[in-house]
Amino acid sequence: MSDITTANRPASNAPAPDVLDGIVQGDGYKYGFVTEVETDDAPPGLNEDTVRFISAKKGEPAWLLEWRLKAFRRWRTMAPPDWAKLDIAPIDYQAASYYSAPKAAAGPKSLDEVDPELLKTYEKLGIPLGERAALAGVAVDAVFDSVSVATTFKDKLADLGIIFCSFGEAVREHPDLVRRYLGSVVPQGDNFFAALNSAVFSDGSFVYVPPGVRCPMELSTYFRINAAKTGQFERTLLIADKGAYVSYLEGCTAPQRDENQLHAAVVELVAMEDAEIKYATVQNWYPGDENGKGGIYNFVTKRGACRGARSKISWAQVETGSAITWKYPSCLLEGEGATGAFYSVAITNNRQQADTGTKMIHIGRNTTSTVISKGISAGRGQNTYRGQVKVLSGADGARNYTQCDSLLIGKRCGAHTVPYLDVRHPGATVEHEATTSKISDDQMFYCQQRGLTAEDALSLIVNGFCKEVLNELPMEFAVEAQKLLAVSLEGSVG
Amino acid sequence: MPIWSMRLEAGGAMLMTDDSAPFREGFDQMLATAAEPVWLTFRRRAEMDRFALLGFPTRRQEAWRFTDLEPLTAAAPLPMAAPLPMAMADDLPSPASLALWLLPVTTHRLVLANGHVVPSLSAGPPLPDGVWLASVAETLRRRPDLLEGAFGDEDGALAALNAALFTDGVVLALEPGVTLETPVEVIHHTTAAGAHARLHIALGAGSRATVVETAIGPVGDGAAAGPVTSWGNTVGVVTLGADAVLTHLHIQAEGPAACHTAAVRAVLADRARYDACAVITGARLSRRDMAVVLAGDEAEFRLYGAYLLDGGQEATLSVRADHLGLGCRTDEVVKGVLAGASHGVFLGTLAVAPGADGADARQVNRNLLLSPTARVDTKPELEILADDVKCAHGATVGSLDEAALFYLQARGIDPETARRMLVEAFAAEVLDAAGLPTALAELAHRHLWRWLDGRDS
């Protein structure tokens, strides 16, 4: 088929190349620096001994080691998924090191004991620790590579009975809760990357909000990949008990590096009766340079279970980073009247690839879900929305509305939409709409004619295009996200 | 996915089996007896090898994940190629059953029984100059040039099997500038397993034609369940020259024990227009794969279709439109009505190649679920690699509007009639939008009414 393409055609009515075409190098990755800290790494390679090493390093109980080993054995029998519209160079899972912890004489008791190098890193990232945390009103469970080194606002939360700690701590302090919910939403053998994570997960966050408690502040964690050749495998478990409410923010930046880094996280959310969870992500990992060299592989499994009646889970994400994104935050709508939502902005520039979307599984009666996805492709980026809406035979009165819009900037990028609708109940109403278009010359001209630069005009138009999603983000993130959109598209016009 | 399975025999010898094994004997026999051009024999062998490599599609393949061929592949014995071009009396449709499906106007009619054109049932007025309409068998004897090079571009294992085993078919070729006013009517009557027929349509620059393709078979006792007893596997090859216009109506009304698979590939030159309409109500298991390549500038493809299913029926309509030229247009509207425990599948892909600026493509799939056990899977897909495009798709699934039902009942219409009216309106809308010539529209609507009547009884 490709032999009948239109390579020789003159590009009629195309925008002037200096306006919308081509990619100019940006300022480079703004958060690209490496902190020199000695690390205590596992030897490269992955086998049962590696799993035992990680488990022993973390001083885990026997049941968790067994759980990891079970996952590892499942993983060995699985093949990486190949259905996504992604071009992934083969990954040598034996070449990476699966554990990396900052060296410290003993666990830090306060900020004074934390390695000053680490603190400097946080400063550069603008993480509000200590006083800054109080000013920003944000509790931070900062993950530096794999081990949590400082947790703030813990006492305040503890007064309300909210548990917000590192995963490792949760295993030690609250083994019953962890054991009860770990893997209950994303089972060990769910998919290739989830199985890998289950076997070698390093650390992450654990949140439990007791019945009837409304978490008074946004919980947030900065994930940051640091040591070279170390995949990071966070595990996040968030439980909102009956009538509880929690909003969780997750933001990511990573230092510049030339070798691809694998990131396979698992996030599990559980919402009981009348509970509500809002989970927001801004992902800005290193996307590789303009030639596609380097960059993070972001293969994430995120899933929430609306277990109880009238429970709500909402995912909001702004994906601007990573060389390759493979991510489908999903909702299992089990309880009667449960609500799921997915709001997403995904940007691919240069040679970035993103295959992202959601799954809404309607199981209970009168469950509703909303999906709003905005994909922006520039440069040679490839952006795919892949989403599934499934209505099972018990989901009487289920409703879904899906809208996915794609915006193309430039001649060499691609935008793809792959929705799956699977409906097995006549009482369900499922609607899907999608559009693909480009930024019109008229829009650009109008803005520039009023004195905006091409870049500001683009930023304005893109922010307008994404407004429905940005509105869903908590205040702090909305501001950061708007800046990110502009930074990510730098060099795509002008 | 293993391409073939290997079995270690007791003695350690290796035996390789593939899905082509059950067809090989009949295939070799056919090659030995048929007096065909050498290029065709080579082509048939190559296609059989291709099928051997691919095997029957399985649900492990993305394009087939919703279509379960198990009722077909599990049918024992596996479908064999009919070795002789001899239609038995049992295979012929009765005049009464045939009459149900005929256009109410004069046509050039060709009736195929199990993949062979039956001259006694085929008729029509004399053909105008510049029109070639004949069976594949006759074309191979008298105008082999029309078919040489027209094989093997179709994707997929079933198309490969068809090209290897095809028994006969219909060839319509129009020279440039010719308009064939009388519709061409092709009726496939299938009673046996493994009827592989072909339909070749080649319109020269500026020519016009109308083709109605109807698939029928024994009606049986009505329930779509149990094993498949007949299998028609057709391939259509459509080539439209610059400014050519083809209107193509497909009606699929096979019986409840039938399996129907069809692949259509169309290539459109500059400003060519392909108007397709498909009405699918028959067969236990059916699948229609359309691949339309808008190769020329400003080519236009329109598809209006409906699948109406009941009982244990399963039907898949898969359409891929590749936009390669500048300013191409595609408009697809497909509706589904699913009753009983039926399963409808719509797979639609709109693809815009790099540089294919000005593409304007629209795709709509609407489904109506009439029972708690009916199921629909729809996957409307966009693949856009050019930026100056307008592409949109929409898909909906729902049930009858309670308010509309109430409205009708409040005006004294009984619930059954009200329901029927709403279903009819839902499906008829797409047939009306197709803008078919009167005779074709009448046939399509008659087909719809018959389906509705069948549900009432």
C-alpha cells in the first residue's frame, strides 16, 4: 500500500513551514541533572535470588516474599504485550539492576539526618519539605529512587486516623491492611509489567483513610528516578474506607540520561461505600532528545476498584514526558451507582510515543463513567488513545460518555484512536465521540495579529483545547500542568 | 501465535500439520483436472501455501478478537473444495425462494450455486458495447487478460483460501466511458461447505455500473444454533478508474446453519466514487471485511449498512478505508439491531496516510440492544498521519427510547407495534440515507421488513 503514497505531491494549502512545521531543538530537558550519591545496588540481573535479595534488604515478612516469588514465577511465563501502537526496542530485563537505595548509616529520624545531597535535589525540584511543606500545605512522601527518606505531616494525618506512609513502612506497621488489599485490584499475573512490578517492587506509598474521614489536604508524592540503569518499580496502594474522601497527587521529573530507563509502576485504588478518590498525575519524565535517544519507558498499570455503592474514582493525568508511555488507568465499577472518570492530556513531541487511555468496566447497576481524552501530537510524535468501555450483563442502567479529541501539529506526527465498546446489557447507554484536527492557520493568525508570539499563540490554543481536563486537576497541579504543556511543545512552532 | 503446530511422533519423526491439510487432497485433484492457464495454477499454489502459513484466523489475532470461527472450524468434516464444476439439482434454489430476492426490474442476472454459475438460472438483455459480464470460468477461457494480475492482493487467510480454491464467480468489466444502466444481479446460493466464489468488478475511467450481490441459502427451521452446515467464502475485487462510479448493494440472508465470510478490496482512482450498502440479517456466523483504498485525489467512499441479528447469530462488519490521495472523502454509517442472544461486531478503521491532506472522513456506528442477552462490540478506529484532515467518528449503544414507546402507546398503538415501528425507523434511516436507486432501495427495505416480520411471528 505504501507504494501508492503521495510522496511527490506539492504540499498544497499547508501552513507555512516556519509556522507549524518542523521541530527545533528546545532548551533541553529542564530538570536534567544527576545527584551524586553512593547507592547500594542489587547486582544486575533478575532471578529468584534477586527477588529474595530485595525482600531481605527491605526486611519483609515471609508472606510477602512468597507473594513476590509467586509473581516472579508468573512473570517468567509471560510475554511483553505487543498490541499497543508502540515501537519498543527489545528490553534486556537481565541487564538492569532491580534495587537501588541511598546509602545511609541508619534510617533518618529527622530532616537533619537526611543526606544533604538529597535535600538539594528536592530543592532543585521545588519539593516543599520542612518549612516549605508547611507553607505549601502539602504532605510529601518523597521517593528518592526506591527508599522513602522523609515523610511530613504524618502526625497531623495520624490524628485523623489517616495512614500515609511509605509502602515498606506499611508492610511493617500495618501488615493486615497491606495483606488484605495488596493485589486485590491488580493481581500478580494481571499483565507482564504488573507481574514484574509485583516481583521486584521497591517502595511506594500507602494510604488508608478510615471510615467517614475527609482527608484535609492533598496528599502528594514526588517520584524521581535517579541512579543509572535502575528501573524503578513503585507500588502504590490507596484505600478509602466507607464515606472517606482523599485527593492524591503524583508528579514526576527525572534527570537526563542517555540510556532508556524502565519504569513499571502499579497503582491500586480501593473505594468502599460512598468513598471518593481523586488521583492526579503530572508525568514529566525525560522524553529522550529530539532524535529519540534516551528517555524513560513508562509502562504503568493503574486501576481503581469502586467496591461500594455510590463510590467514586477519578483519574486525571497530564502526560508530557517519557519516551514511551503505556498506561491505562482504569475503573472497576462494582458497587451500585458507582462513578468512574478519566481525564487525560497526553502530549508527544519529537519522537515520543504514547499509547494511553482507560478501561471502564461496568459491573454494578446504574454505574456511570466519563472519559475525556485530549491527545496532542507534534514533531514525529505518535499518540494513541486506546480505551475500553465494557458493560457486563448485570449493569442495568449503566451510562458512559467518551470523548477523545486529537490535535496534530506538524506533518510528521500521528494521532490514533482505538476505542473498544463491548456492551452486554440493553439497559446501558454508551456514547463515544472522537475528532481529529489541526490547529488552523486562522487561529494562529488571529492570535499573532494581536501581538502574541507564535509560541504563546500555540500555548494559548493548546491550553484551551485541554481546558476540560486541566479543570479537573487540583489547583497546584493545574498551574504546573499549563507550564508543562508550553514547555513540552517548545520548538514545535516558530 | 504458532504458525503451525508440530507434533513429535512416537518414533521421533516430526510431522507438521497446518490448517490447509484437510483441503490438500481436493486441491491437488482440482489442479490435476482443471485446464487453467499456468499463471493461475502457480497463483493457486502460492495462495494455498499462504493459507497454510496463516491458518484459520483465531481470536488471538487483534482483527478477529470478537469473531469466533469455532462453529466453522469445529464442523466435521472440514469444508472441502468441490472438485467438479457441477451443480447438483439439490444445490439449486427453488424458483419460489429465488423470486423473493430478485430486483423488481430487468437485470443482468447471474445465479451461483455453491460457487458455480448456473447458466439455466442466469439471464438478461443483450449487453451494450464495451461491457464484459460473464462467469469467471468463461472469462478465463475467452478473456484471461481481465483476470491475470487480479489475484492475491487481498489480506487475510480466508481470502488466500478463496484464491487457492475458487470454483467460479462473476467478472464485470466496463471500458472507459461506458454506462451500464441495467443493474447487475449476482445471487450466491450456498448449501454446501466450501463454496469459494469471486466477484471481479473493473470500471474504466468515467464508466458507471450498479451491482447487487445477494447471498441466500436454505432457510431451515429458523433457530441459529448448532453446527454450521454450509460455508460460502467469497472475495470481491473492485477497481475503479478515474471518475468511475460504482453502486454496490450487498444483501446477506443466508440460513441459520450457514457461515458466510467475504472479503472485498476496492481501489479508487482520482474522483472515483464507491457507493456501498450492506444489509446483513442471515447466517449463524458471518463476517464481511472491506478494505477500500482511496488512492486517487478526491476519491469518495460511502458505506451505509445495517446488521439485524437474532437468536444465536454472530455477524462482523469490518471496514478499513485508507486515504492516500489528496482531498479524499469517506462517509460511513452503520447501524446494528441485536435481539435474542445475538452478537454484533463493528470494526471500522479510518486511516490517513502521510501527505494525504484534505481528507474528510466520518464514521458512525449506532447499535440498538433489544434483549438482555444480546451483545455488541464496536471498535471505531482512527489512524491519522497527516495534519490537514477532518476526521470524526462516533459510536453509541443503547436500547429503545422509553419516552418514544410511551408516546406511541399514549396514541393507542400497542406495545408490539410501537416497538416494531421504532426498530424499523432506526434501521430504515440508514437505508434511506444510502440514496440507492429506487429498485435497489425497494429490495433493501423489503429485506428489512421480512426480518421484522420474522421476529413478529
